[in-house]
Amino acid sequence: MPGKRIQFDDETFAALDMLGKDQMKTFQELADEAFRDLLRKHGRPASLKEALRRSAGVSAEVVPLPLKRKEAAPPQSVPTAKRKKRR
């Protein structure tokens, strides 16, 4: 994962640090959420999977195919042998 160094003024960093502690999230998790929201706001896909879905169009929803059922063989009448009773 590529890394970038960014700078915040002290007040903004303190507010972000407090938010992270309140929500029990790391700074990285807050940054990921913020950048995903920014991409969504501008209509840009945040992941390859989302980009592929968009390029395929709305009709590309995944629909499970019905399972093929094996047709049951017609019942066959099986002659039963009669047993002789022993006495």
C-alpha cells in the first residue's frame, strides 16, 4: 500500500485524534473512511470491484441461477416373487 505524508495544523490534528479515540478507530481507519466518502461524493469508484460493476452497468447484478433438477425416472412396476410358506 503506497504511503503519503500529509500535514495538519495542530487544532485539526487534535480534533481528529479525539474523534479516533471516541470511535475507537485508528488514524488510518479515519483517513480510509474520509477518502472513500470523498470518492463517493465525486462519483468515483473506490475499489476495482466497484469500478467493474459500474462498467458492466446496472443490469450486471448477480442473480443466482436455479439448480437443475434431475427428472425422476417414471416408477417401474417390479414383479414381486411370491414365497412359498414352509410348514
